[in-house]
Amino acid sequence: MNGKTLEFNGDIKDFKTKDGTVTISLTASAENISLDELNEIAQGMGLKVNLEARQQELINDSEEADGQTKLEIVSDEDEQD
């Protein structure tokens, strides 16, 4: 897809499906997103959305989490190998 790219940090407020269509409501700080650029992109014929989430759970080494006693943290750099 050729066109403009708009990248920002936000949260999924909610999502629903109806008649085979998924509606996703996002929230983001107005400081982190250009509303003019968003409006310009919305005027186009198509839209491509990539959703990405990162989550890291921290636990004490002496505690067990769901029966697991060892956690392995893999960074993005390790994934490129």
C-alpha cells in the first residue's frame, strides 16, 4: 500500500464484530497523534492498520507464576538471529 504512515502509541478502548466487520475503537493522547494527518489518511480509499503490543510481567524469583519457576526474556535483538 502506498501512501502516508501515521504511527502513535495508544490503547484499544473496545472492539466488536457485526456482519463480518470488525470495529476497533482506539484511544491516544492528542499530543501523540496529528489530527490533521489522521484526517488526511481517513480521506483515502483504504487503510492498513498494524497493531502491536508489548507486555512484560515481573515476578519475584522466589515466587512461582502458574507453576513456572523460570522465565526467559527474549529481546528484539535475539529475534533477528
